[in-house]
Amino acid sequence: MATVSLGSPAGKWIMVSAILASAMAFIDGTALNVVLPALQQSLDAKGADLFWILNAYLLMLASLILVGGSLGDKLGRKKVFMIGIFIFITGSALCGLSPGVFYLIVFRIVQGVGGALMIPGSLSLISSSIDAKERGKAIGTWSAITTVVTMGGPVLGGALADAGLWRYIFFINVPIGIVALLILWRKVAESKDDSADQSIDFPGAISIALGLALLTFGFLRMPAVGFNNWQVYGSLGAGILLLIVFLYIESTSKHPMMPLSLFSNRTFSGINLLTFFLYAGLGGGMLFMSLNMVLVQGYSQLQSGLTFLPFTVLMISIARYAGAIADKKGPRLLLIVGPALAGVGLLILSFIKQTAGPSDYWTSFFPGVLVFGFGMSLTVAPLTATVMGSVSDHFSGTASGINNAMTRIANVFANAIFGALAVLFFSGAMQGELKKLTLNEKDRKAVIEQSANLGNAKVPVGINEPDKKAVEIAYHNGFISAYGNIMRICAGLGFLGALMSVIFIRNSEVKKE
């Protein structure tokens, strides 16, 4: 299959289309975290609804992204990429028009189907079409630019949410997607693996989709009904069983969507474990930090988004150099130091208590964001290059799909598990806070029931005026306690990611571009 130079017109158009499509998907994710408080108030959504709005998209993405990667290799990377973009922007437009929570969740599923075809296509097209000598530079550039654009998502989301225009987070994808489609149609040649079998692994796709859906449902139901409920343990048990079935299908199938032979390379296995742990910590940390700032600390949604600017500056300054160093010296050291520093940053953020708001930003959130951002800027480009460099070229789409699936599965589990844990931590903290108040049993029960709404918990109707302020303070203290526990778990996941690099990643198993 012919390749092109990164500096050629064809190479530049490939990069532009890949960056536009990736930025669409990643901005959507980061901006949505910031607008969740506005969305919650606008649609009168409960805490569990928020996690379903996030997970409906991530579930489909995680379940089908492996299919998307392999379909591109088999049927044509450009073709599948374009189909994915079209479905994604259609789902985005429908999300923006949603009249209520139910419709938004349904249309997020449509977005997820499109994303599953679109996201692996961007990186696979770069890896298969750009000349091998420049592939590392191309992947590093893609990683740096998409990450920088992604981190602009919170700023954009905050500005739109404060203006009452949170729906435009979805609408903005439409013109970007149309431009990407026009570039692909007019300027980019088709790319596919001619030796690939055309069969599609439907049993594998169905088993992993149902398995992840059941696990997520089980975790999200846990705060409402407790663990000792058939809905919870039945869903979790069935979900685990289906994931085991998925692994069995992949090990025996002639046309697996996730060839288990790829994991015989310990570096490929290690980089995917690193991805899972690090991005679970990243997803949970960013979500709860945004909720804490807006719902408890008194930040506007724009101010909350602007707090990630140091992260963006670090990505612009460091990420591309990190990719070049990884090409020359090998990625292992960067993939140990980077996740460990990200974990330290999340740990620093976990100790923040009630502040005076944005005026305290520089002494409260800024140090943690700085360390966290520095760690991620050392990690992103080497991680992506290691994924693509640890497999042969004709598995580029599949490898990209597997690694992207790990990212999305990590986010699904982070949202589901951390959502359940946050409600449990919040309820537990509220029990302690209520001991300080003189409320009757009926009022105590009504106050505790609001725990499901986390930082958006409202003082129940009927609470006496003198007690209202005390209950509001109790809600703030309870949420900050739950936030601290969640952030410390996220930090631990960052440290686990660094440990995976120590144990598994070897420079000798990564192709030099």
C-alpha cells in the first residue's frame, strides 16, 4: 500500500481531517463535563441521569470501537471514517434538539455508534498512510494538537453554559464534521488492508456491548437500591459472565474483532493497562473537579473551564517534544514518570476543602492542575506512538480501536463506579453532618434522599428557616468529603498506570519510526 510524506499536500489533508474528527469527539467529552450543572438544571436531571447521559455515549463507543477499527482495516479506512463522522454529527444535532433527559440519552447512543467508527479511523488513517520514517512525528503532532483542542473544550463549554447555550456543545460538531467530510471526499485517497478477511465479528460485538451495559447498569443502580438487590448483583454477575464469553469468542473466532495474539507482545498489553488505569483516573478526576468548582466552590462554568488552561499551555509546550524524545530514547521512562506525576497532581487536588471561590484558585486548584498537566503532557504522545509501534502495520486500525476502547471502557467504569461511590460517600458524610443538627426523623430522611443529586442537592421543602443554612453547609461539606475520596482513588489509578509501565513496557518492543 502506497504511503505519502507528512509534508506533501495529501499528507497534510490526512492530518487535517484526522485532527478535525478527533477534536470533535474529544471536545464533546470534555466540554460536556463542564456543562453538566447547567444541563442538570435545564432538564431537571437527577444525579443518576447525569451519569447515564455520559455513559450512553461511552457504552456504545467502548462496545463498538473494536468493530470500527477492524471494519476500517477490512472495508476501507476512509469509507468507514466518513460513515462514522456522518452518524456522529447526526447524533450531535439530535442531542442539541433533545426536549428531555430520555431523548438526550437515546441520541447520545447514536453519537456513540458514530464515534466508534470515527475515532479509530483518524489514527489508523495516519498510521497506514504516512511514510514510516515520519509516522512518529505525525502521531506526536496528532496527539499534541487533539489534546490541546480537547482541553479547550472546558473553556468553550463553560462560556456556552454561562450564556444559557449548553446545547451548542452538540451543535458545534455539525459544521466541523461537514468540513472533515468534504476534505476526505475531495482530498484523501482510500486506504485498506487488501489481505484482510471481510468477515465481521458480530458475536464478539454483541457480547461485549451487553456485558459493559449490564456492568454499568449494576453500578448505577447500587446507590438507589444497595448491593443486596437482585438488580445489582444480577447485572454485575451477568456482565462479568458476558465479558468472559467475549474473551472466549475472541480466542476461538477465525475473525476476531480483538485478536488476542496482539497481547502476546507484553508492551502492547502494558500500554493498554496503563491506558485503562490512567484514563479512568483522568475521567473521574476531571468530572468531579468540575462539579466541585461549580456546585460547591462558587465558580461560574466559564471560570471552571478556564482553570484547565495551564494544562493546555503545558500540552502545547511539552507534548510534541515528549513524542520526539520517545522516538529517540524509547517511551518507557516517560510512561513511568508521566502517569506518576499525573497521580501526584490528582492527589494534591484531593486535599482541597471549602475555598473562597475563584479568588483562591492560585493557592488551591492551580498547583494540582499544574502537576497533573505536566504529567499528562509527558504521557499522551509517547502512549499513542507506543500503541501503534508495538504492532505490525496491517493491524493499525485494530490496535487503535483496542486502545481507544480501553480509554472509553475506563471512562464508562469511572463514571459508573465513581458515580455510585460518590453517592455512598456523600450519604455517609451527610449522616455525620446531620448528627450536628436538631432535625426530626422525617426531615433527616428527606435531606438524605437528596444525596442522589450530589453537589446539586437542594434543601427539602418544609425544613425550618433556621435549619436551611445549616443543611446547605452540610451538603457542601458532604460533597467535599466525597470529592476528596474520589480524587484520592483517581490518584491511585494514576500510580497504577505508572506501575504497568515499570512491569510491562520495553523499549525494544516498540518499532523505531
